[in-house]
Amino acid sequence: MDIQFPFPFIPYDIQEKFMRELYLTLEQQQLGIFESPTGTGKSLSICCGALKWLKDSNQKIWDDLENEVAKLKAEISNNTASDDWLTEEYEKIKKNQTLVTLQLKLDNIKKRKDLFDQIKIRVAKQKTNSANKNIEFYFNKKDKREKGDNDKENVVEEKEDTEEDRDLILEECEDKEDEDSEGEEIVEDDDDVTKIYISSRTHSQLSQFIGEIKRTVFAEDTRVVTLASRQHYCINSEVNKLKNVNLINERCLDMQKSKTKSTSVGEEGKVLKKTKTRSCTACPYYNQTNITRLKERMLVDILDMEDLVKCGKELKACPYYASRMAMDDAEVVLISHAGIVSSGARSGISLKLQNNILILDEAHGLTAALENAHSAPVTVKQLSSVKTFMQFYINKYRARLSSKNLLTLNQISFVVGKLLSMIKPKPTEKKQDETTIFTLEDFVIKAEIDHMNLRPLVEFCRNTRLAPKLHGFSMRYSQQALEEEMKKSTVSKKSSFEMFMSNIAKKKDGEKVEIPEVKQEVAPVQLPTETSAGSGLYAILDFLEMLCDRSENGRVFAHKDSGLKYLLLNPAEHFADVVKECRSVIVAGGTMEPISEFQALLTTNSRTDDTVNIVRCEHVVPSDNVLGICLSKGPTNVSLNFSYENRMSNELLSEIGRILRNISSIVPGGVVCFLPSYSYEQTVYDHLKNSKVFEAITKKKSLFREPKSASDVDQVLSKFAASVKCKDSDRNGALLLSVVGGKLSEGLNFSDDLGRCVMVVGMPYPNVKSPELQEKMSYLNKTAGGGAGSIYYENLCMKAVNQCIGRAVRHANDYACVLLVDERYSRPQTMAALPSFVQKSLISNCNFGTTIGSVAKFFARHKEK
């Protein structure tokens, strides 16, 4: 099949292969596993290949419909008389019905095309006439303001309730349909547009796809939308300052529904009309007219998240609801992995996967995303905070709560107390770190909540929005004041029994009967360190929802005096619905080993291995542009084994310093050194700082460290890049100490001089003593055969290493050295798990002398080019 792919430049052979295989996989409704090393233009190949198929598919649908309609019309008009008039009439009716159906589909396609053309014209006019519109908007606003001032003279606003803390009191559960109709569902569901969903791990990676789509010839006529949460899209400063995404969601919905009563009065003060109007707290950006304008701008201009937020502020329109509204008309929808892997997230944004395309980029993190989406941790601080403030809340508002709500609140408080008792050591117990693992059935029995139906309690909390009310309560009142109020209330009031006895405590002859005083003990309230109980309740509700599912593969880990965690051992079972619904699912990444992991994810239900197309592309970089070395011996001939037991030895720490000193001397430009963890990076830095090699290193290269705060990453990278590019200094570049799995190990581009050498010190295995990891490995050994757990453990390490390696060598003319500092990298199975473009030039079991010689020759050769 000869397919011509429009490309911004002459594509490499592997890009041609990638696009062709992607096109055929989508056309044949297959599943695909695509491996294309980082730096080979994978994102652009995905965009060109998928959009080429989409445009061809849409054109084919159009042509087929026109041909079918024309054919049916000809058959009906040329219908000849027949002796069997009954059969003839029946066939005629069938053909007319089919014609009506096909004509309607064709008309809808034409109508959508015409509508999109009109939107283009409308948006173009809005842009060119923006100045006039601003002037017009000013005078309209002024007229409305003057008119509104006149109206206010005859309107008296009433508060619905003058009681204190009215906003914190629970109301009866609202009708969910009414709730949804008030703003959350603002789009009619009449969509039949074929869509391509492109998903990646982070929003910055999705923005890269926006940039690549803009480079293609399809940019002008492709409708693209990027979906994100309110936390990313909210432009109301009063809402997004809450930070917590759940609280932002609740506050947004509250502002949409916030209303007050107003009473219109006549000249003589007579009441004419009572109405409910939006209060001053209603969100100014939730304006349907402005949201529609922003939606149209989004469909015409391909906007990334930053551009969309900027346009939202200009048009005074909510980007979140505009993107939701635009989704039905979009052809390409960009969304993070978190929005795909969770069924709750999919239903929450009305994601329509049926018969559409799903492309998951950076798929090496897909399994981890599935595990995160179906795990629910809750800390002892969160449980303590919610338990304490729940007691305060019930005590303060007992008289103002309905009996039904009061009963349910007490049940929730009871459940939270039982959860807390599972991890809180008793006074007689010694504090010790221990973890107990439960199946779901065993856990609810042990926690003594097996007799309770947890789902109605969770739904009650969601429907009454208990979490934001509890959050507001905990922020409004200090813990100490609430504690004093509770003590005072409890001590000052006599019990019902005392009052009863006081009334009858007299004899007929008037003698008093001595009644022993009943002493009431007030249990001391342990004040939690976390102020907001609302965010803690969200975590508890997520945990309880997981308990409701009662999955056989679910486990609860009770960490003594630390917290509870729900973990689903086989999250792939929840991905089966995604694969079943989609026309095609493509998983793509730089390194897709082990392939078997992705085959297991895709081949569920009716899908089999036969429907999976596995495509591997080589790197565009020549093999002599990459030097891979497994360094087994240090400068003083010490064996380099950075296992958890060995890594803290002064001998190995000193070897790291000597290696960095020598590498800094002979490698030009940037050196990025990845260490297993933040704590070990700190240990290495402290050791370097206190040794003589520190001065030698910093004479040759400026030294930078990966920041722990994400907000500082850009600043550090800018300074690192400036030091690398600076030619006036005596230094020959810069050294960056980074962390495997940290902020710099994925998604960043250390091309050319920024990353001439990538070092990975040690093998970043996760903690094998972790109870969660041990249970997962045990589960895999039981279900997938012996050794599956160890393979999983090994893969976790090598995926992280390969991501680090992928930061360098980003294009065909780039070159770099990959230095793997640990003797364990020379094991055959470990070398086989490295990227193929590194394996081609890999030298194993190297001592330090050989390593330095090879590195020096490598850079000397490229300097001559």
C-alpha cells in the first residue's frame, strides 16, 4: 500500500516506517506497540501518521455516503413494475428508509463542515475587530451598570438565612440530576465525530504535541483540544488559591450555584415579586456567551494550555468549561494518562472512547499510572484530623442538623475511628514500625465495620459536600477554641439522668435525699497537626470507595502509626474496558521492553496477540555517535557495586569523586550524573564538598544540583545551560547532579553540548523490603509463574535507567557518551534491557583506565569532524 505522508521535511526511513505502520494499524482496527528511541521524531511521526489516516478516513466516509445515496436514488427512480407488487413495495420502503438514514448522516457531515467554516469567519472577525469590540463592551457595560443602579433602588436583597455559619451546615442531599443540570453538563451529547485521543504522562509533553501538530500541513483544518483539570485551567484567583484539586472542584460548583433571594418592591413599598438571583460570589468567568467564544477560538486556533489560559483571561471565559464544550467538535483530544486510566476520571469528563482511536505516548509509565489510579493512601494525620474535627462539628451544630444527617455523621465518625484504631498503637503497646497486610474482606472484619454499608456513607459525603464544609469549619475555628468549647459544653450540662433525679429527690416530709454527684470525665482531645480536615476527608473517601469494590486482587496495608494504603495488585483488569471500547489502541515509547507487559495490557477480552502489531524502529543516530560503557572498576581498582548495603561506604563515595574529576576533565560541555535517590545525592554532594576533588571538579566545570522544588527546575536548567554555552570561562562546561526518577530524568532534552555525557551511578532498584513491592512480586509469582516477580522488579529498575539514558542524543547529528557506573550493568540480562542504540557500541566489564582512554578518543574523534 503506497501512502504519501506530508512531512515538514524529508523524513528519515524509520519515520516513514513508523507512519506507515501506524496508518495500517489504525486502518485495520488493530492494536499497536510502537518503539522508537527518544530523539527520533516520534511525536511528529505520530501526528503525521494519525492525522493522515483521520483525513483519509473522513474523506472515505464522505465519498461512500455520496455514492450510496446516489445509488439508492437511482434504484428507487428506475424501479420497474413487477408482478409481485407486495415484495416490490416492501423493498421500496426499505430502500427509502436506508436512503433517509444515509442522507441524514451526509447532511450532518456537510452541516458540521459549514458550521466550522462559519466559526472560522466569526473568529477572524473577532480578532480584527477586537479594539472596536472592547470599546463597545465598555459602553454596554456602562449602560448595564447604570441600568442596574436604577433597578437596585427597587430591589431589596434578602439573606436566605441569618443564622451564624449557615454555609457550613449540611443540607438534605440534593437531587443529583438537578445538581448536574446546573452547570456541570453544559454540552449536548450529539457527537459522532471520529476522534483521536493522544495521551502522555505530563501536560508539558502534551504541549509538545501541540507544537508538532502546528508544524504539519493538517494544522489549519484540524480541531484540537487539550483537556485538563480545574486546577490547571481555573483563572479565578479566589478559587485556584485553594491549591487542592478537590477543594477547587467543590468551590467552582458552589460558585455556579450560589444564589440569594431578592424582593422587588413598588413605590409604596409593596412587595411585587420575589426571585432568586446569583449572588456576588458567582464566578465571573462562568459566562456561557464568553465560554462559547473561547470554545470557537480553541477550535480554530490550535492552543496549548498556556495559550488557552491566556485567551480565557482576555475573553473573561472559563478555559475548563470551554475545553469541555469544545470536546464534542474536536478531532484530536489531548489528555494526560491520569484522565485515561481511571474509569472515574473518564466518566467525570464524559470521555467517549467508543470506536475512536487512543494513542498513549510515553507508555513506559502506563502501568505505574494504572497502579496510582487504583491505589488510595490515607495517613494517620489525616484520619486524626478528620476524626477530631468531625467530633467538633457534630458537637457545635448538633441542634441545627437533621436527625438523618446527624445519624449519618456519627456513622462516618465511627468508621473513621475504626480505621484509626487499625494503625494507632494502644497506650500499652510500644511504638514500632510494622505493616500488616489484609485482603479487603479480612480488613473490614478486623476493623469491625463489616456490618456497615460503606457506599451510602461515601455518597452522602459527596452529595452533601461534607469535605469542603469540614474544610471551611477547620479553617474558620481554631483547634484550641473548639476543644475548650467541647469541654465546657460537656462539663456544664447535667446528664438527663441527673436532671431526672433532681426533680424527684424529695420525700413527702420535705427531707432531702443525698444524691451522689456523678462525675463526668471528658476524654482528652488529641489535636492533629494538619489544620484542614477537608483534604483529609477526600483521601478517606477515596480509600472507602476502594473498599466498596471488594476486588479479590485488592490489598490493604496497615502501617502502624503511619497510615493505611489500598493497592490493586492487577490494575490491568481496569484497562480492559478501554481496549474493548476503542477502535484501536496504540502504546508508544522510546523503550518498550518488556514487550510482554504491554501485550498483557492490550490482549484482554476479545483481543488476542494476533491483533497486536509490534513495531520497532532503530535510532536515527549513527552507531559511532554513541559510546556506551559499563564501568566495573574505579580509579583505585575498587569493585563498583552500589548496592544498598555498599553504597554508603567511604571507599565508594571517594571513587565517585575521582570518576567525576576525571570525566569533568576530558568531556566537553555538559555532564549529567544521575544518582539513585535524593538522599544519596545529598550524601555524595556532602562527601565531595569535604574532599579535595571538589575543587578540582569545580575548576573544570560549574556544579549544579537538581532542586527538590519543581518551581526551581527552570532556573537551575537555565543556569546550567548558560554555563555550558559560556566560552569565556576557564571551565569547559558544567556538571549537573540529578536523581533517577526525579524532575530531570523524564521529558527533558539535554541535546548537543548540554548532554555530552550521561552517567548513571548504581542501579536504582526500589526498596525490596517494601511490603507493597513484596506483595506485588508474590502475587505475580502465583499468577504468572515462578520468576515473574523478579522480572517485574528488574524491569522497574531498567525502565528508570533507560529514561535517564534517553535524555541525551536527541537527533541524527548528536553524539554522547553513556557511562553506567556499577559492575552489575555488565550482566548479560541487564545489558539486553538497555536501548538497542546503546547496545551496539556497548563495552562491558571496563576498568577505569580503559574507560578514560575510550572516552578521550571518542571526543577527540568528534572534535575533528
